[in-house]
Amino acid sequence: MPEKKLGFIGLGIMGRPMCRNLIDAGYPVTVWNRSQPGIDECAGYGAVAESSARAVAERSEVVITMVTDSSDVWEVVLGPGGVLDGAHPGMILIDMTTMSPKVTKEIARKLNEKGVMMLDAPVSGGDRGAREGILSIMVGGPAEVFQQCVPILEVLGRNIIHIGEANGAGQSTKLCNQVVGALNVLAVCEGFTLAAKSKLDMEKMLSAVKAGAAGSWQLDDLGPKILARNWEPGFMVKTAQKDLRLVMEAAGDLGICLPGVALVHQLHHAAEAEGLGEKGTQALIRALEKLANVEVRK
């Protein structure tokens, strides 16, 4: 039976199945969310519901946060009634949100002052990876703390890499992942637009391309959704925009130019203008369809 008492804060598309996997693995899990439906669902899996982030921390040896952005992590960890208010020396925070490396370092510093250690452990693999426990997890933070948490992370993911001792290393790696992923989505959408304008059989084109050097996770996962005109997330356009904003901020801090990221960021703005912010990133094709005056479908 797993020994550590866990807390889980952030019960959205990713957090709910991750929480369920931990409960199914035998961990006692206490939960809190800023909206009630996530709490109710996870309580149905066997989690103990609490009334605040502070109360979760008071009951837990390891607290996992899986919220939306840097400001959300700051609020639930350092804000009034947050994790730090209920934390005790020796407690560990594992933040699995995709957020700013700079803010991650500042949160870790404030936690360390109170004897609390932090791992930044953002994930890749989408809602399917969360459900199946096969996420790729990129971890920054002290190696000793990482080793303590490996059994927990192994419930949630298949590919778990300790990137480095410094907090923020996991987040920086996740931003690299988002650059590659976003540009691959754009590549899929551009390829499909060209195929549609060329009047190709779209399903045959997809079968041919995904078996060759252009094959990718994005092509396998999003290609069939595009052809079916299925825009449901998955990974939402507005969340991708948040991540791309973080990439652009990091690039600015480092003084580097990422022109592909800037382009896909602007095209996502076009998708948002069409009211597609809460749809999956495959909806990016809609912006290209308008430019090409074509509709991509089976």
C-alpha cells in the first residue's frame, strides 16, 4: 500500500483522470478545486473533499497542483488560504501546471523558506495520456526530492525525466515541447489545406503521409478529427495560446527569435476570433481554410 498522503488541487480535463489513477493505485488523496464539479467527481472515485487549498496541505505529505497558468499556481499556493498557509516542513509540492519558469523559481524560493520543497513537473500527452497514465513528465528540482516522488509520478506517466536540480528546468523543457507541438499542428493543418485545394482523397492522403517521415503524434491524433470536422478538445486553443505566450515571454527574456511560434500564435488569434477558443487545437485549420477558401473534410 502506498505510504504518502497526497493532496490534489486542480480537477479539470487533466486533473480528474490523474487523480483517479492515484486513487486506483491505492493512494489516499484529498482534493480541492475552485469549482465544485471536479470535487464531486473525484469524491466519487474515493477522494476526500476539502474546503480550501490550505486544508488540503494540512492533510497531505505531497500536494500536486494541476491548474491553468502561472497566476493560478501563485493564487492556490501562495494566496490567502493557499497551500503555503497549511504547509508543514518536509512537505513536497509537485506542480504539474504548464507555467512560467521564472514564476516557478519564485514560488519554489518562497516554499523553501518555510521548509517545503518543490518539483516542477509539467506533462505532455493530453487527456488521453492522463486517462491512461502514460504522460511524459519533465521534472525540475532537487534530485533527492525527485527520487522520493518517483513512485507517485510512475502512476501518472510512462516517460519520466529528471531534467535538472534547478526549479524551472521542467517548465523550460515543457515550453520546448510546446514549440515543437504547436508547429507540428500548423504543419498538419497546412498539409491538409494543400491536399483539399488539390482535390485529393483526404483519407488516402492521410494514410500515405502518416506512414512516412512526416508521421507524428499530432497527425495521428488530430488528422482524423479534422477530417470528421470534430473540434472538441483535447487540448484547447485558448490553453495553447497561454503556452505560446509563455514561450514568447521566455524567448524575450533570453533574447532569441522564434518566428514560427509568432506565426502560429497569431493564427490561433484568428481561431479565437471565430469563437473557437474552447475547441481543440485542430480547429486551427479553420483559420487556414478561410485564407485558402476551401473546407477540409472526408
